[in-house]
Amino acid sequence: MTTPTDPGLLTVPLLINGHEEITPKTFPVISPYTNKPIWNSSAATPEDAIRAVEAADAAFPAWSQTKPTVRRDILLKAADLLEERLGDNADYMRQEMGADVGASAGFVVPLAVRMLRDVASRITSICGSVPVVETEGQSAIVFKEAMGTLLMSSVFALRPALLRLVTRLSLNLRTSRPAATGPLGARSKMPASPAGCLNIIHCAPQDAAEVVNTMIEHEAVRKINFTGSTAVGRKIARACGQNLKPCLMELGGKNSSIVCHDANLETAVQGVLAGAFLNSGQICMATDRILVHSSILPAFTEALKKALAAGAEASSLPPTLVNTASKTRVEALISSAVSAGAHFISGSADSVPLESGVRMAPAVLGGVKEDMALWQEESFASVAACMPFDREDEAIRLANGSGYGLSASVFTEDLRKGLAMARRIKSGAVHINSMTIHDEPALPHGGVKNSGWGRFNTDEGLNEFLVTKSVTWMD
């Protein structure tokens, strides 16, 4: 079914082989702030996807020979431009995705600028090695080479674009957030960047599976990177397996914050609330579960209520969710939990009318049980569930009792204990005395279990998109 679009609105183009294209078929982009269309997007077909792959494949030979200093300068220039237009780029995020000012202008876009500059500094350090081999009179060298054409399917476009520049990949980006990736497309058309080495296509939600599978199946695509939900990640990983294509997955999270009996109460409350409600909880690293030692549960709960009440007074409107489907799903999780015996520590079941946008007030629930969907499923919204524990072993079991493993936090004044607990938590990252949301260029980022595999950032992130080749010769 095709959703009608408003011809009076701006239409965001595709970017294929260096040219912007408005397609005959378009789809509306709904702003969660108003629950109304803000612009239209061109909708790629499988044929458009094939053209994008072929453009990337054709650009790869020349791009793969580009000198490191050229790619470094492109990244530094892109960082400068992104920083100069920080306000505009953050505004695109807010309009399309419901991101708040703190998340978009204070966290995501500044992080993108820092990542650009960090990766630029690593470009000239990519090198192979010269091992000593067994055979007398024989020598060897190990090269690090660009993998080839990459398919990236995500709303988070910066990381793969960085890797494309650094490791000399050619890249096809499939996104459902067209305007937020517009500035990235503009960067790709700088003189030193060959046409076709970065192609950006958007497609209507009902066409996404066909378009993405067409690209996965194309022989020129050598690796797939997906950032998004675990459910969609399973489908993409299945298609990759059938086509013997490696994939890098950064998926969902059901992240726990453990508040020990000796935690600094103010630090713990601030960290838990920031981790749970930054960007309306719509971050894969957001805090879904709050595990509190039973001896401090009353004091922690009271401090939590006061902090949430103060936050509500300072804000005129509740947080924004990305779309109505997300809101409906989360409200069902809450309703099911309350029906099974959970109660509101803060917040209520009252829904905000859609006329004021797709909004949902922050909620923290107590009395939850391990078998509740609210405790087991990623909420991706401004809601968290609280559960007491008596022993550290119990807290670790509860934190690990999830299919996910992306991020966690431990609040304690005993660093030795915090480190010991961090070693036992099955998660890609654990943060002691700070929130679960933490991403920076110096730290590898990724998860375990249903949160995916592979890593972004640092040298580990670069190696995800390099091929190691061994060459030997007789002296």
C-alpha cells in the first residue's frame, strides 16, 4: 500500500553515483513532534539499489588507491563543516526522530565531530606486518587491504561513512531517516571523493526488505553492517548467511543499572535517570532495568521520585517517541505489567493525545517479575522497571538474565567490588558510577548475545572492514 504524499512539501533525493535523484515514487516522513508529514522522501526500488551497488563497485578501484593523507584531509574538512552546521544537523534529528536538544545538539552531533577527527588521526597508522616464517630462505609480508563494497542499513550513518573513507571502502547506505543523512551526502561530493564511492538511498518501509535483500545478494557487496532492532537484525543475518556475506551487527539492548548498598545515592539516581530517559530512552544503551539493593530501596525510591518531579516541573511537554507504533507497543508492555501486579513508582497510565505529538511521560515501575515482557523486552522509550536484590550474586544473575548484552552500569563506592562485578556481567560495556549510555572514539563499541557482534571505534572498528592478506616469496 502506498501512503500519499503532500506535493507542496520538500522531497529528499537519493544520491547515486554523485547525482541527486528524485524518484517517481515517494513516501511521507512523519515528525513525531507534530505527528504530521514534514517532508517527503524519494523511495528507491530494487533497480535503484542495483544501480547504487554498481556505482560503488565502479568507484572502488580508484578510491582504494587514494593516499591516506587525502582521506585524512577529507575527514578533517567534514568535521569542520559538521561543527559549523551543528545546529541545523541537530534540528534534522529532532524533526525526523523526536530527538531532544540535549541528545541531538549536546551528544550525538558533537560525538560525530569527535569521531571524524579521531578516525582522521588513525588513517596513516593502518599497516601490515612482516612475520618470520618457518622455511629457510623464504620471507613473508601481511597486508591490510580494503574489503570492497559495503552495505550499511541504519539511521546512524556516520560510523560506516568514516570507515569507508579510512579503509578505502565504497559504500551504499540505506536509511529510513532521509534528511538526517543529507549532510553526509553533501560531504561525499567533495572534490577528492570520487562519484559513486558513497551512495545514499531511502525506501518506503514496505519496500525495505526487498531493497535490502537485493543489495545483499549482489555479488559486488562484500560486507553488511546493520544497526537497529534485534528482530530485523535476525532477518538480515539470515540473508547474509545464505549469501555467505560477513555482517557487523549493532542491535538492541536490555541494559541494567545495579545500585549497591554502598552507592552514593545522588550519583546513582542521576546516573539511572540520565541513562533511562536521555533522548526519551530511545538509545540502544538506555537503562531499562534498575536493580537496587533492598536495604536502600526506600531511600532510593524517594530520591528518584523527587528527581523526576523536579524534571517534570522544568519541562512543559513529555518526551517524544519516534512514532505511534512505538508508543502503542510500549503502552501495551506497561499495561500488561500493571495487570500482572506491577505498580507505578513514578508516572501513570494516562496517554498523551496525539494532537500534541507522539509523546509519553517518563515512567518507572516497581513490583515487576522476571517473566514480564516489560522486564525481558527492549522498551526503547522513556520507561524503566525497578527490582530489589539482596546479594550481589542475585544482582549479577538478574542483569545477565536477558538475551541482550550491550551496556550496563554498577553504582558502588568500592571500586574493587565494582570491577569484580563488571567482570561477571555479560555485556559489551560496563560503566562504574555512571550511566549505561556511553560512547566515545577511544572505546570499542558493540554488544554480545542478542545485542550483536563486532565492534565500532578504535583500531578494532577499522579492522572490521579490512581484509588480511598473506604474501610469501623465496628470497
